[in-house]
Amino acid sequence: MGSEKEQTSYGYDLFSNPFIFWQNYISKLSEANLGFYDNVIKVSKYWFRVFWEPWLKGARTVQKETTKVE
């Protein structure tokens, strides 16, 4: 068991009030999920740019060529 100083460094006592423990656990878990989702969005934007920009540039040149012919 930790000393009284260590228990107060957390700001609460796990055994006297377990609701605070779960509240902190859930809040930290949600913060971690938000960070994960932000990174997923950044990575997906990067890969969409890598794969779609060449296709879009090719489609634009084809459209320009077809408009010139008409």
C-alpha cells in the first residue's frame, strides 16, 4: 500500500470513493480516443490525397482536351 502522501497526490482515495476513479478512467479513455480519431483523420486525408490527386489531375486534362475538340 502507498503512503498517505502518495494517495493524496492523486487527489482522491480509491477505496473511499470508487466513483471518482471510474469518472477519471472514463475521461482519460475518451481523451485517448479523441487523440486516436484525430490521427486517423489525418492519415486518411494523407492517403486520399496520395491516391486521388493523380486521378483527378488526369480527369481534368481529359476534360480540357474534350472541351477543346468540341
